[in-house]
Amino acid sequence: DAESVGGHSFPLKPARAKRVACSDFKVLFLKGSFSEVFMVREKKTGRLYALKCLKKKHLAHSNLENEINILRRIKHENVVGLEDFYESRTHYYLVMQLVSGGELFDRILDKGVYTEKDASRVIKQVLQAVSYLHQNSIVHRDLKPENLLFFNTDENAKIMVSDFGLSKTPEHGVMSTACGTPGYVAPEVLAQKPYSKAVDCWSIGVIAYILLCGYPPFFEENETRLFSKIMRAEYAFHSPFWDDISESAKDFVRNMMEKNPLKRFTTEQALRHPWIAADTAKDLDIYPSVCEQMEKNFAKSRWKQAINAATAINHMKRMSLSEPSPSPLCLPGVTAEAPTQNQQEPIVPHPDKNDPLDPNGNLVVSHHVTRGDPEATDLHSFHPESDTTFRPVKR
């Protein structure tokens, strides 16, 4: 048997047919070079799904199989689920849970009112999802704002963690392949040291930092200095941006962005912290300050452009530098520096606003494969497309 959706004829394997008999074509989300994403409706139940169609010939060296194996193992209310998977002679088809509420930063910018409590609620849900992953011996390895989606457009919609292309089930709890997005990657990854699930907690700390001030903790025009700062965990809570933020929030960030992974909070410890578990998050509206910085530094999909950490490490080796120095990194700038250094205004390119996204919020781009360890294959290598610069907002 076969069903036709959007011009595709889908051979249905008997064990799968009950899930993927989608006869009603609804919307073509996007059409990229190697994939198409449709919103489809299951014939029997009327339930909506996101159907991702991937051309096999472009995925010979991808980590799609790894992502599918990971997704098949997990089911959590804050994780975008894989409902089904099947294939034809030319395509793979992923039937995904439909998540329609948009990306984290876009939603914050549209709110109008935003407080520490809002940030705390978001981080708590991310921690619950990642704690579940860690309990199941899965490390996400690419946590960042664009992988955090709202389930729907409701005011109190839940947060969903997406994109498991770089996730890993480590043997003996230790990994060594450099991957992820440098702005959110832990120091031990950039230092090319063996690492563990603690890298996810670092990334959550970086996200929490941004949610509280609107700009990233690490910013530098010079890539060598940028990576050096990350490896030294050199960040600060700058005035006036952090003046109205609670000490509890700052303490939470410090414990998540602890340089030593052995001293860094686990997800369980983070979930017990007063800023998450108690009532220490302030209810003061910080929207004007955070929104102003966020619009300047991350406005509407600018943060989607990034290079992967494996590329950065390879670049470092080619240059024979003692500290990592990647190709130009899409990291927004903000006029704020560690107290002992001069302030600078990084110049950063950003991608085309019209770049297509898949249901998980990712750009549809050509696939990049890192040479060497097969674990290092990466579908998340983005490249600058514009010389447009943007500057931090000064108050």
C-alpha cells in the first residue's frame, strides 16, 4: 500500500501503517535542497503531525540513524517526539510531533512583559527534560535557544527540547568528539578533553544567562580570545544589565557555568536550587532591558548561524595555536567586558532572515561531515551569508 502526500508516494511497512496513513495534505512548511516538511493529518484520528521528507542520496554520511535511535528511546512531555519513521527507495520519512509555538527568543520578544520568574519556569522545564535524558544515558550536546520551542501558541505553553542530531549515548559515560555550537559549548570540549553529561548543564547555564540579560556571556571580535574566554569561564554580571537580577539567579548561573565539570551542578542539583525550586526569582518586569539587548543581539533568527565545535578545533590545529581559533563565529556582541579589560564592540555577520527552518527550528542547510571520528558527523554547520553588522544597545 502507499499514500500520496505532496507528490510523494509513501510505501507503508505493515508495522508502521497505522501511524503514517496520512491522507490529508495540509501545509508545505518548507522546501529545502535536500528535504521537505509537510504538516499532515492522520486519516483515522485527524491528529496533525510534521512529516519530514529527506532525500537518501544526500544523507549517506549523516547522523540521521543516530538521531532516530535516540528519539525512539525517549518519551517526555518536554521533548519533541518521533512518532514514526519509514522509508522508500529514495527518501526517509520522519513523522514528528507537531510543535507550533515558535522559538524561545521570538516568544520572549513578543511577550511585552517578562520577569525572572518566566526565565526560571523555562529553565526548569529544560532541566526536567535534560534530567530525563541523562537518566537514560543520553547527552544532548547541542542545547541552545533555537532548539527550545514552545509546544503551541497558548500563553502557558510548555517548552520542548528538540534536535537530537548530535546526541550521544556514551560508553562508560565519557565522550571526546568536539561538537556543538561554540557559544554554548563547555570549556572541556573546546580544550579537547574527555567530557561527560556535564556539558549539557553548562549549556543550560549559558541559556539562563542570556534569558536574564539578553546578551551572551562570552563575546569577542577575535576568535582566539573568544575561545580563550570560554575555556577560562571568563564571564561577568555587568552593570546596569544585572543590577535588578536576584542574587539567587546569579548563584544559579555560577553553579551551572562552573569551569570544573566535577564541581558543576548536575540537573538534579539544579532542580533543587532555590531559583528553580523555591520562590527566589524576582517578579520584577525586566522586559525593557532584556528585550532591548535581545533584539540587538539575537533579533529574529540571527542566532541560527553558527559553526560547529569540530570545525573550530580543526581550524585551531591547522593554525597550530595553543588556544582554539575557529572560523568567524556568529556570536552577537554587547558592550560589556570583564572589569579588568577594555570594552569592545564585536562585529558579527548574520544569516538571511528568509532561510527555511524545519519543524525543530533548524535551518535547512547542506550537510557537513567532520573528518576523522565517525561520531563527529554533524548536520549543523552554518556559514555567514552577510557582512551586515550590528551593535549593542547602550543605556
